[in-house]
Amino acid sequence: MGEFSAAESSLLGRYFTNLDRPVFALRNLPEVVKGALFSRYSRTEKSLRRVLLDEFINQPDSGFDRLAGSPPADDDMVAV
């Protein structure tokens, strides 16, 4: 089994080009979320994908649903 359950993969698939390789790109995330995500990622041992899931998507108080809840008009990507 991979790092993520089927339910987690379903949630994360919208925001990453892949979930099982070391090189990937972010997509469909507002700049403010990307900034907060990388700020938090730089201070943890967790993977970037795990940080997004644990500290943003699964935390109702983070405001993630409000910021990234609806699909953007274009498919913005950032290579990592």
C-alpha cells in the first residue's frame, strides 16, 4: 500500500499531478494556499502532500474549503 489511503488519494489527486512519484507539480491551489503550504512544509518532516492533507484539507479551521473549495477556471501548476 502507498503512503495514502484510497480516500486520501481521492482528495489529493485534484491538487497534485501524481501521488506516487518524487517529482510532481501542484495544481488548482490559490497562491495564498501555496505560500502557507510551503511555509509549513519547510518546518516539518512530513511530505508536501501529507502536509496539505493533514494540516489544510483535514483541518476545518484552516479555511481550506473556502479558499480552494471550487475548481479554478484554469489548471495552474507549480513544478516541485
